[in-house]
Amino acid sequence: MISKLFNCSVVDVVSGKIKTNTTIIVNDGKISYVGEESGAPRAPYDLEYDCTSSFLMPGFFDLHTHISYDGTLKSHSIEVAATEDPGYRAIKAYNEAKKHLDTGFTTIRDCGSLMFEDISVRNAVNANVIPGPNIYATGKPLSITGGHGDRRTNAMSSVPSIGLISNGADEMRYNTRYLIRQGVDWIKIFGSGGVSSEGDKPDQTQYTIDELRASVSEAHAAGRKVAVHAHGKEAIANAVQAGVDTIEHGTMIAENPDLLMNMKEGNIGLIPNLCTPNFIVKRGSEVMTESAIAKATVVIDLRVQTVKLAKEAGIKIALGTDSGLAVRHDESAYEFLYLKKAGLSDLEAIQAGTISAAQILGKEAETGSLEIGKVADMVLVSKNPFEGVECLTDHKNIKGVFRRGVLQNSCLDREGSFVKFQ
Ligand SMILES: [Zn+2]
């Protein structure tokens, strides 16, 4: 199928410029032409889209989601984990994943599900059974017994936990191999305590360097990257030394700024997740327990500090929201706003959710910007995002979402939405 989009103001996320009056040709899901209308190939087109007074952006990336949860406290409670079957959870997870696509997020990296729901949904999307975003799945994160991924108590010890419990280098190696066999794209590890978990502190270190190294070497040997949840400086240092690919949160990095130099040397990306602690505090007991709210209050300013230092150090920063915990799956664009509040320019915030995220995934040759040869994952917005990323949080401004060149139907129902014609 060949489609033409004309009269576009193309948002170039690499140069930071808007290319006005541009025509884009999409051939079988990939961009085959970007330029002036007069130079466009004169093939008969299957579909044409007039993009007058709209801005065409590359599809957005959220590199830290949990589609297994819907943003309510109940959805990530042990009680619910005890009663829901995997199939039911996968159907619900699909519903949540779809919200990302509908709001312009054509790619997500899911950072942990209870029963491999992310893998089930990814496979169904890839097989065109259901429409959804591109999903990089981690399956279940590796967690120590009683750590951030193991919130069970004695009475609930037989209930499934989000963490795949692994202690010692041998178990890390074994379970990394197991996850790869299950079909994960990335390995996720809980390297420290957390905000949302009861009974541990964010600065508690939960894996040794040797344990992390065992997982990293297995993952890398199989061509998978590794994301480590780490708040405290020791947990971050262990992860960096073990050669991981991304640090999630990085809350207390300011306590040892040398870590930033090491991250830069190791080409390790940072996904700070700024909106979650803010949403936890804003929404309170509707989304979190009292202890989690207290911890979130403390980490808000520390994360802003992390982003400022990371920017200065030239660390690659990507957009990730932890959506499913306190942020809902149609609210990922708020991270653009919080990144800007933390000191990124509009362009830098947009890069965090597009080209930088693609680079962190190692997929920048295929996606992340609107260039010839890349996949036609695109978002049509009604305002210039370089004049304020805030506009992306308002769903009314998202006029159309294309995945692999196909306009998603849900956008046609939206008020003020983009109308296609043939
Ligand atoms: Zn998370």
C-alpha cells in the first residue's frame, strides 16, 4: 500500500526545525520519500492525507510502562494477583497498551508484568490480531527474595509476584536464560528497593555486582539489553560496573556525581520517570499506600536534580513513566512536561520521547524520526510542539496516529480528529 501525506509541517526531531509544505510518501509501512511535493514520485496512491495546519511528528516512545496494571492501587495489589488468571490479565493489559497507541505512543518498553502479559500482547500486536503499539517486553523483572519485586507476606507467600525471584549469580544466570526462552526483548532487574513496595527503602541495594554481571553477560550474549531499577548510589554503581544498558529512576545519583561520568563512558541511558512520584503525591491513597506516598514526596526533588546533572554530563535521557502505577496509560505525555520542568528544552524533551529513546533501544536506524527508510510510525498534532510540549498532554491536539503507515481507527472518532479521504 502506498500513501501520501501532503502539506505537512514535519517536525524534525534531530535538527529541531519544522519543514513546512512537505510531502511524505509511505510505501508498505516505511517512509520512502520526504521532500517537496514537486519531487514526489507520481505513483497512483492508495490513500492521500491533507495535513494542512498540522504538525507531523515521529511516534512517541514510553520506555517504562507496566501494562499489567491500570493505574489504580487495586490493580497492583497482592489480593488481585491472587485471584486473576493470566488470560484475563492479558486481555486487560491489551486494553491498557492500546491507550498508549491512541495518545501517540507508538512504541513502549514494558518494564515488568505479573504473568508475562506484555509478551502475550506484543505477540498479538505483531501478528496483527489486535492493533497496539510496538512493545519491547521484559516479562518479569529479576528480584531478590523480599525485594522490590516480592511484596508477599507469610500469609500470601503462594501468590505470584511481579519479580522473578533470583538470588546469587547462578540463579541470575539461570533465570536470565529462562526469560530469554520465554521471549523477552530486554531483561529488567530490580537493583534496589523502591517507592511503591512496602518494607524496603529506595536506597537499599538489592543486588551485588557479581549477581548483576551474571545476568548481563547472559543477556548480552543472547543479544538482549538490560534495564536496572536503581535509586540509591550503591545500587546505581553496581549496575554501572556490571555493564547494564539503562538505569531506571537514578534518584540519588547526585550523591556520587562520578557515576554520571561512568554512565557516559559505558553509554548507559537514563530513564528518570519524573511524573510517577508527582502523580502519587497528587492522587494519594487512590493509587498508593501511605508509606509509598511518603517515599514519593522525598524523591520528587532528587529526580529533578538527577535530570539536571545528567543533562550537563551529556547522558542520553529517555522518556519513561512507570504508567500503570500512578500514571494512567493515556497520560504518558505528561513526562514531556515534567522533563521540561526539570530543565530540558522543548526540543530535548521531544528527543527524549523519540530519537533518544530509539537510540537507547539500539533501533535508531529504523525508527525515532521521520526519515527515508524508517518505519512510518507518526503522530499528527494540531500545535507546534517546539513552542511548548504541554500541547501533547491534551488529547484534542492529537489528530491522528499512524502505526506502520496505517491511520489508527480510534483517532477517527475523536472530536476535531483528522479525517482521511481517498
Ligand atoms: Zn517500573
